[in-house]
Amino acid sequence: MRAMESSAGGLLGGLNSGVVLSLIAVLWTVVWQNLQHLQLQHFFKRHIGRHARRLSALVDPYLSVTVAEYDGGGRMRRADAYEEVKAYLADTTSRDARHLRAEGAKDADRLVLSMVDGEEVADVLLPEEGGGTVFWWAYSKPPPGQQQDRRWGGGGGNDQENHRFYRLFFLDRHRDVVLNTYLPRVRREGRAVMVKNRRRKLSTNISTHQFTDAGFMRTAWTHVPFEHPKTFATLAMDPARKKEIVDDLDTFKNGKDYYARVGKAWKRGYLLHGPPGTGKSAMIAAMANHLDYDIYDIELTSVSSNTELRRLFIETTSKSIIVIEDIDCSLDLTGTRTKKTDDKPPKVDGDGRKGAAADTSSKVTLSGLLNFIDGLWSACGGERIIVFTTNHLEKLDPALIRRGRMDKHIEMSYCGAPAFEFLARTYLGVEEHELFADVGALLQEVDMTPADVAENLTPKSADDDADSCLQGLVAALEKAKEDKANGRGKDKQPDEDEGGVVIAQDQE
């Protein structure tokens, strides 16, 4: 009997223990789920991490600031801060570096030096900033598939996304002076150095497949130094019209506050139109030399889409002129062109360039081009001039050339008496001549471009003087007058139904 009672008690005790353990398991599950909901494990991780960082600061007291080559995760445009730091270090600390990279400078006999990958240099505060404090700059890029070696204990950010970068190392106690005094001065002095060493460029988008060793497309532009000699002082044009254009350019260049006050993007559009040989390209060169701007020459037939056109614009810099020459025959911008038969040749422009019929790959649309000129993306950056040129103004869509897009229309006309007299002074060094009146009268009857007039005034041998050159010009004008009277004038331009490009009205 006692044995039975003892066995029953043991069984009851076992059951009670099982119930208690089950209850504890249920309670622990509920508590753990609530702990997860409250994310207390993250709290403990942060707490432990904070102590770990404090311990790390005792071993390595340096902080770092990374100036990446590109803003954000994209590579649409180089960061201004990166360029300014590069210029500052090239001017102030490159003498302490052992390995340098040389680039061309504004002065053809000088070189601009900058740090190579892995190089480190020291810099100090100015006396008025505290003086004597040493900072270290490092220039590097992580190898493909690896993170940058943090030898100084400085981290932060995904270096792979930013590719090349400058990194500044400093002690924690200098944080305020670095962020509030030193780095702003670096940027200011960097901008000044960039202006001093700036070598103006003529860029084109013909080569759009430049890849770095990391395997991505770095830029859509290829450039050469811009060294065109044409200036307004040597441009054959009526002096009054020339002064009007120069004043307009000066007003734009000095108009930053005005454009901000009226709420407009700091840009201006110029439309140059007129027959071939009237000096449209020379006008663009004179504008660039007067303003000290770079030139970006866009070949629209090499632009595959509206997206690529937008990317090209984003990669242009301020203080630049963006040029699209012969806009009327660069592309079929609407896609409504009438199909041509295979036996008809492509239209050839007055300058001998093939027209839109020769292009089959570009998908740039009129809408994309309009957004390029004055859409939201046109406000990215400032101090840009957009120039279109055309030999056939009547073929352009009114929406493309209205005020606000092409703000100023400049007609490049045939040579007149004032332009001829300017060319005579420039090419022959004569202010007056008995043949001036004859030339002026003939120019009123015959259309001759400034380029043709200049060619006739150019001495062809050592025996040519002002008299012989002017006589040759008079003879050329009289022949042109005779040809005009006999119906042997300029070749008739092909009609629109003979292969021309017609841009349809904008559907707004």
C-alpha cells in the first residue's frame, strides 16, 4: 500500500515538474518575442559598440573626413569639393609629396602637379587659425573588390561607391577648427587656384566610351585645349551690332544676382542664323574668348537617347558655351519625317554636311531637346550659354527658338560696307582707298560672305599689295554681278520635298 502511495506521489511530482517547465517555456517565448519587438538586443549591441569605439579612440585618436570624387552614389558629375581640394593640395603641399602626377596648365610652359594614388602629405593651420597643428591628407582609391585599408583607423562610407577620394586625418580635439575654419579655407583657396591654372577646353561627345580601370564610364566628353585666335576685335561685323552683342554677353556674365532675384536659371540661349560662310563658328569662338568660357560642341547624331543628352548636359561645367551646330539638319527630331526612297541621296547642307537622312540610330526627340534647353535639368549648375546655329531659320520649329529658349537671335548676314572696311584695315592695313566706294556699291548688289571677301583681300604672294588685292576683290564682285544677271548665281537649294528635314510644330 505504501509502495503504491509512493509511486503515485512520484508520478504527481513528475507531472507538476512538467507543467512548471512548460509554463516557463511559454513565458520565456512571450518575453523573448517582446524583447525582439522592443529591439533590446540592438540596444545592447550599441552599448557594447560605444565602449569599443572609446577603446579604439584611446589606441588611435585620429578622425577622418573623406572628400569623394563624385557626389552621392552616381557618377553624373564630379564633386566641386573634390576638384577644389585637388587644386589646393597641388598648390600648397605638392612640394612635400614624393610621387606626383603632371598635367598641362594655362601657361603652355608650366605643369600642374597633383598627388598619385597612395600618396600622403602634411598641412598645417595658419597662425590666425591656431597655427602649428598638423593635418594629413591622403589620396587613394580602393582596389577592385576590396575596401580601402584603414591604416589610420578612419572609416566611414562605402569607398567603393565613391572610387577616388581625398581623406583628411586629424585629432578629435581639432574637430571644430577643421570643420568650421580649415576646410572652408581649403575650398576657397582651391577655387582661386583653379581659376589661376584653368586651361580652357574644347570638348566633344564624339567619343562616348571612355572606361577607367574600374570598368565604368567616367565621362562622356573628350577634350582638347581651346586655342582659337578669333576675338571680337578681329570679327568682321558692323561695329554697332558687335557692341550690342558684347554688351549682352557682359550683362549675362555679371547677372548672377539678377537671375537669382527673378527666379531664372543662370543661362542664356543664342541662335546664330545665316548663309554658310557668314562667320557663325567664328562668332562662337569670339564669344568664348571674350567670356573666358569653355566650349562643349555636341554632335547630336552621336547622341543615342534623351537620357544620354541629359547626361551630357549634367557633365558640363559652369562658365561654358554649349554648342549645337546646324541644328536644322542634325536630326529628325519629331520622328514624323516622310519616308524616302532608297535611290534618293541624303540631303546635303550648304556646308557639305549630310543631313538627317543619314542618321538612323539617334532617338533624341524634340521634347527631349526642349527639356535640355530649359527644363528642370537645365538649372543644374549655372553660368552656361547655349548656342544653336542654322543656315535655314525657316525650317526650325517655333517652339525650339522662342524667347526663353533662344533668348537672342543674331543674323550673320552677307558682307556689307562697314564689315568690308574692317576687313581691309585688318588684312591690308589701309584706312582709306579710292576703290572703297566701288567695293561698297558692288556689295549692295551682290551677296558675298565675309569669308569670301577676306579671301580676296589675303595677299597670295610677296608682290601683292593693297592695290592689287582690292582690284582682285572688285573683279570678283563684278564677275559675281555678271553671273547674277545671266542667271548663273548660287546653286538652288533643294526643296523640302527633295530630302529636307521639317520639324513639326510643338504640340503643347
